[in-house]
Amino acid sequence: MANNNADPIGTGLKERTERALSDEFLRKAVAYTTDKLRNGRMSAKEELGQWEVWRERGKAIRKHTIEHLDYYLGQFAANVAKAGGHVHFCQTGNEAVRTVLDIAGRHEAKLIAKGKSMVSEEIHLNHRLEEIGIEAVETDLGEYILQLAKETPSHLIIPAIHKNKRQIADLFSEHAGERLEPETKQLAAYAKRKLRDIFLKADIGMTGCNFGIAESGTVTLVENEGNGRMVTTLPKVHIVVMGMERLVPTFEDVEAMLNLLARSANGQKLTVYNSFITGPRREEDLDGPEELHVIVLDNGRSAQLGEPLYQEVLHCIRCAACLNVCPVYRHVGGHAYGSVYSGPIGAVLTPLIQQDMEEAGQLAYASSLCGACYEACPVKIPLHDMLVHLRHERVKRKLTPLGERLAFKGFRRMFGSSKAYRVATRSAYWLQQPFVHNGQIRKGPGPLAGWTQSRYLPMKPKRSFRERWADLQWELRQTPQTPQKPKTEDGRGSSEGGEAK
């Protein structure tokens, strides 16, 4: 799938951000949808009750699984094989792609029907299949829209969050060769007609994996449209592409995770379709694939195991709750991140799995460090702390601009001397004057220009709080103290001429 709307990391975070900020429709669409998702999550967690207890349970399950990941990967692989499936461990994205191409080649596949899979986006699988003449069609409605538009997802669970019905109608009309009205039912009916034919003709069905259950070798799929059921039952071959961390030990554990996932993602009690797939089709089954292949991808994930600062990033269950509360994501959407993983989780995960602090590491600055992502995360991943550590890592490696490093050295010296601090704060009032209009700085100089592009700074008052506080303390010392009334035995103030009223 071509990638024209989400630029590669190397094109620069600043350029992608400026383009997003200039797109008024995108900003309104993202803000509207994330507000709706966030409010749904708040209502759902209140209805469930004891939300913090659920979060602690989710955190404990993920922590235990990741700390013993080698054991559970072995157990999962053994049980998939026991059920008749095949497991392929792949160290890199290229290795995973070669595995898919090998399976497709053995079956002389020409058409692959795909369910939603962020990992397949991560390894650019569609593009590699297209290169050798295999058509891969996205069957999730949002992903299908973006495939026609030659764009990448802008959100983890709502990939086409940045598009409205009119844009989708124009896109479908172009491909249909007839005019389709921007009506939801008509657009959905068109997509259903096109995708039904894909389901019936596909040689291979491909999906991601929400959770792999180690005790049984079961693949768990969560979706709301039913396309996952079609992809996993009609084609003769089913390929699952999953990140190595997407495991839970037992069915009891997955029950807890599904409750957290649905409520955190969009406020549902439970997603509409929850599929549990254990092995390929059996003799007594009426449908299902003849072969099941599970590709377990590392691609930089194992580098975080045992790393005290970052191991918890592997706890993520891809609910996107952190995106829906992030003030930065709200303004720029997903494409500004230049990665399949956007929002706070993407800002942490992308540089870690790509092992790229120079370019991808810039994403650590796409955050206000407000901590809203941690408060929303159903498994309590401290993303804000990780973002600080990533920034620190860039500073240690001297990957930040020279001017920034010199500015912070001056900042440190100023705050290290009370005299220098007083001089700097007093002079700031006069230095700001050329940029102040009506008590605000709307076009800041130098590094402040980026800040004031979409916000304003209040002007610094002539007298600082410290100066005003010193004056207030002096005035209090000069004011005679009013004598307090003597208290009675019961603690009440007495009054002359009788009882205290």
C-alpha cells in the first residue's frame, strides 16, 4: 500500500506537524472523535465500577507475562503445533515478510483477504506483496477506505478518523465508476458488495492477533464488523501476524484483558465479535482453514526485555486510550508521527523498536508530559516517564541542536545563582516589549516562534510574584495585630455582657 499521507520518519517531525496544524478539518475531526471515545471510556469504567482494581489486575497480568515471556512463548508455540498449526518465529520484519511470501508461493496465492493488523502495517507487508503480483485487500472498513486512498492509519482502532462521509463518498465513487451519495447506508452497502467477492475468492486470509493464549495455543481476535470471521473461515489458509508480546497465560486472564480493552478503546462493554481460534479446521468442523500459520515477530521488541526503563512498553494492549486523551494527538492526528504507531504509545514504541534515537527519537518531544496517558492506560504504563527518559537519551548522545544545548547550559547557570536569576527575570520584562501586543505575545522570537504559531504567551508583569510577595510580607509585619478574644472552657469566644451568641 502506498504511503503518501504519512511521511517516513526521516522527513522531519516539524514538517509533518506544521502540515497537520494547517489542516483545520483534520483537527476538528480528530478532536470530535477522540472526545467521543474518551467520554465513552469514562462512562464505561464508571458503570463497571472498581476501575482501579481492574487496572491493577491488568497490570499484574501483563507484568507477569512479559517477565516470563520466554516460557509463555514456548508454551504457546507447543500448543499451536499440538492443535495442528504452524508457528514461525521471526527476528526482523524482513524475515516475517519472507515467511508470508514463502507460504503464499507454496499455495500459488494471488489474492489475500486481510483483517486488521497493525503488525502487517509495521513491516509494510502490503507493499511487498504488491511487488510480486499478489493482491492484498484490507477488509476492515476503515483500512479499506485508506487503502483506496493510498494512506496509512491515523489511529490505532479508528484508522480513518481524519475522513468524513463526503470524502469517503468521493473516494468510493471514483473506484465504483458511479456517483455514490455521502450516506452511511449507501457507502456501507457498496463496501459490503466489493468485500463479499474478496472473501469468496481469497486464497489466503490474514489477521493480526489481539491476544495469544499460551495454555491452549489459541489466537484471540477482537472486532466490530464481522470481517474477521469471514477472513478466518472462508480461505483455505489463515496466516496470523502477531507481535511476540501479545500473549496472556490463560483464558481467565484474557477475560480480564477483553473487559479492559473494550471499555478503554471506545466504551463498549465487550466488542461485537470475539473470536477464539485454536488450530486449523478439524474433520467435524463445517468451515475454517485447512492450514493455520502463526508468525511471531520480534522486530526490536526483545531489546526491551530486562530494560528497567522501557520493558513496560511491552505491556500495551493497543486500546488507543492514550491517543484519545493526548492534547498533542488531538491537534495533529496520527500521520504527524510518521509511524504506524501514533500518540504517546507510538512516541515511545517507535524509537525503541526501530532502535533509532536520531530521527524516530524526535517523537519523544511530541508530548506535553501531562501524564494523561498514564491515567487513561488500562494497564498503567508510565508513558510520560518513558518520554522523559527518551529525551534524556537524546541529550546524552548530543542529538539535540547545538543552540538548544547552549540555551539549557545558560538556563542551568541562571537558576544556579539567585543573583543571576533576579537579574534575568527583571530584564525579561523590558526585553519582551517589542513582541507584546495587548498584553500577549502572539509572534515569539527564535524558539518561541513554534510555540506561538498555535498559542500565545501572556506578557511578563513588571513586578514578579517574588517581589510582590516580599512587599506583602513587609506590609503584614507593619500591620498591628488584632487581639484575639479569650476563649471559654468549651472553646467558644466570650462576649461582653453575656453568652457568646
